[in-house]
Amino acid sequence: MEKKEAEELKKKLFNQKQNGWISKSDEEKHAIFDYANGYINYMNQSKTEREIIENSQKIAESNGFQSIENYDSLKPGDKVFYNNRGKSMYLAVIGQESIENGVNIIGAHADSPRLDLKPNPLYEDQEFAYFKTHYYGGIKKYQWTAIPLSIHGVIVKTNGEKIKVSIGEAQDDPIFTITDLLPHLAQDQMKKKLADGIEGEDLNLLIGSIPFNADVSEKVKLNILNILNEKYGVTERDLLSSELELVPAMPCKSMGFDSSLVAGYGQDDKICVYTSLTALMNIQNPTKTAICIIADKEEIGSMGNTGMESQVFDTFVSEILNKLGINRPNLLEKVFCNSKMLSADVDAGLDPIYASVSERNNASFVGRGIGLNKYTGARGKSGASDANAEFIAEVRRIFEENNIRYQIAELGKVDVGGGGTIAYILANKGIDVIDCGVPVLSMHSPYEVTSKLDLFEAYRGYEAFWKNA
Ligand code: MN
Ligand code: MN
């Protein structure tokens, strides 16, 4: 066989893996950069799960979605959402076809690793005031010292009044930080394992240093409480019923000389929230009912009434069945058994600096499109829902017919580690599920990196799934 023929044969038979930018025209690149600007803007207004839900509801409402509670009955084409305690949300566009044949779901999560304030956070030491924290999700603790942090969340008073807090983002706002030891005196610290260099109990936020002008003890603490009381009308006791989260006070931005990448906090998994939410806004009168999940608590195991393990999602789908006027015993279970889902969660992109933890043939590459994970889990796929080949073939068909750049990968080398998503929770209901999201570098760090190409392919891919599955 001639070399040229062999090259042709190779082209036909190989799964050619290619940088996604190569296939994009100037016009397409323009569309990608344009879409990324919207994403960056959304990210800079949405640092926490509560802010994600608030801003996502605004986007949904401006596109004709209404709370399902406003509807007595539903018909094809209706657009509804359910806001679950301001921390998770489900949206649906009712399909033309009988819902008994199943629904098409895409689900992402709005929570990201961070530092939460403890219930009794405030103390004074050596004339500094501090907030004690308890970290949320899987973090490398040393990454959270000596960076600017902002405080976001709510303080709820016993009369039900809810005070929203967001301080550290605006240009004129102060920021906060957790101090680290100077290298000159860090001999002992530097000898410790990276995991032990910073202790959880030492992640204390420095919040002030001016003493209250009176002869009392704990003057700096008193001064801080006085400021909080004047600004928010709260006392130390009100912090008992607060949810205050510390997140990096660093803006999400375009990255690189070519601006091809996005750097920002919380892209796991807000990038999949934004791409799936904006894709849903393009769905009008779908054949099958399209459902979008924005879950909470994924990073700590999906528990609680805003996490995916709760019954609230089932109740939402039951409400749709009720308001379509077709509900009957066991219909919900049947709907789930006929349904399909993309679990939209980020994937670990291969990082050339740390390539040794990845297996090149089965790693996701930043810039090669949306990444599918047939299974997650750790050591022998433990805990994974492991998508069925038949379903993967269908997702491939949809992506290939719509020219979506995709790659099928796993998280890292077999015995190196692993992870999980909400996929198994929905799969356990009988739904066909595969993980499908954007590859990320520096995942779970205060400043994660993604590719604008993958961002856009996720958006296009999710829309194609809802239109064609
Ligand atoms: Mn995630
Ligand atoms: Mn995560």
C-alpha cells in the first residue's frame, strides 16, 4: 500500500484527536469569544450557590420562565422553574411528546469549594479580630492563605429578617485575608508535608485591628461588632444563624496573550451551570420535556434538602405530572426509567506540568471540546454509575451529527485517585446518565482555568442534547 493510501486509511480508522481551535473559522472564534464574555460577566456576579440561583432565576424569568407554583395546569411549550430555598433550582420546558416516554435532563451544581464561617466565628487575639472558618469541600488548605478573600452570604435574624452580605468585590470595598508565616521563620512549617503545612484550625480570617475607644476588654472585637451592628443591624448572637462564605476576591478574567482561556474561582461547576442554563434558554417547544438541574451540596456529598440526594427533585417532576393532569401511581418511576441525562460536571484536564497523574490515551485535554466520563469513582470504578454503551452511542450520534467537539476520558490514572458527581444519584432512579462537562486545570483551587473553546462546545452540546435526545 502506498503511503498516501495508508494515510487515508488511518484517517478513516483512527479516532483522530485534535486541538479544537484548528477546526474553527474566524467567525466561529468570534462567536466563542463573545459567548465567553457573557460567561465571565455572570461569574463575576455569582460567586456562591445563592448568587448563582438568584442570577439564574433572573435569566430564566427574562426568557419567559415562571415559578411552577404560578401554574394550575401545564401544556407543551410552558417554561417553569422551582427555586429550592434559594440554593438549588430545577427548570423545565414542557415537551410535545407524552412525558411517559421520558425527559431529557442536564444537571450541574452551583456550590464550589470555599471557607465557611463557623457558627461562633468572632474572636480577638493580640489586638487583632478574626473570623474562625471551617472549609467546605476538597481544598488544598495552603492555597487559601495570603490571597484576597470576600465575604458572601446571609445573616438571618430570629424575626425572619434576612440580611444579604457581599463585601470585598466592589472596587471600594475592603477585602480580607488569612495570613501565612514569613519564610524566614518557616523552617519547621516548610519541612511538613504539603497537606499539613496549614492546619484547618489556622484558617482564621483577619478582619480588623482598631480598638473600641473605651476602657473595656476585647476592644477590637467590640469595635468590629459595633461596625457590623451599624451596617447590618446585627449582634454577635445573630451570627449563630448565618451562612457566610469566604471566596477569592479575584475577578474571573480572560487569560493568555491569545485570551483563549478563562481564569476564575468556582468554575467547578458554575461553568456547566452557565452553559446548560443558557442552552436551555434556546429550547422552544421541544419534543421531549427538557429539564435543567442546578444542584447544591455536590462538593460535600449531595446531602441535605438542597442536595441532589433529597426528594425535592422528584417532587418537582411529580408536580409537572400533576399539572399535566396525567399523574397516577408509579408514573414518576416510569418517567425516570425512560429518561436520559447529561451530568454536567467538570473534568480534570491533563496538565503538562503534572502529566504523570494522567493516562494520555484516556485523559481530557483542555481545548479539545466537551469531556465525557463513562464512569468516575476511584480504584476499580468504586461508586461509579458507569454509563451504558448504548447510551454513549446515542450521545456520540447527537454530538457527531451536530459537529460538537467531544472527548471521552477518565479522571486520572487507575490507582491514583478519583472523584464523584451527581450522576449516580439520578442513575439510581433508572435514568441513563453520563458525565459530560468542561475540562479544568487547577480544579478546586481559588483560581481555576478553562478553555473558551470547551465552554462554547459545552453550550452547543447541551443544546443539541435537549433538541435531539
Ligand atoms: Mn463538580
Ligand atoms: Mn468539585
